[in-house]
Amino acid sequence: PLSTVLADSVPQDEKDITFLKKGLSEKQIEFESISASQSSYIVSLKNGSEVILSSQKSMNSQISSLQFISQRLTMEGKLFSQLDLRFDKPVIIIRE
């Protein structure tokens, strides 16, 4: 009973951020920070890029999309400054 009380006292944002950190680390995506904002999470990557994830969509699929898009852009010799995965189609802002 006590463990149930303690588990329920951890805010959902903190649980999601912990899950996100683990998922990003497993995919070897280097990040500096993760912050919660309304219905999304903002991930600051070590290369200075920013990724916006939806709290309403599967974190695993969004992390996989981030990995795929990053690899694809790297092959093309491009970097993004911002990647927004909250929508059906990702919104990518390419660095100049």
C-alpha cells in the first residue's frame, strides 16, 4: 500500500521525462536537457538542436522518428535547428 501511494505521488511529467531520458540513451541520442511544457516536451540536444515531442503520442515512436530523421539528415550532410514531432508529419527547420 505504501509503495502505491509513493508511486502515485510522482507527477506524470517526471515519469515521462525519466522514460524519455532512458529511451534517448538507449538510441544513443545525446541530449543536454528535457523540459515539460503544456502537452509537449522540449529536448535540447548536445549539438544545439531542439526537438519538440507530444505527450499525447507514443514516446517510443517519436524517439524512433527522431533517430531516423537525424540519421537521414546526417547522410545528406544537413543539420536541423528544430524538429517538431507533435504533428502527423514532422516539421523540420534546417540549419543554414
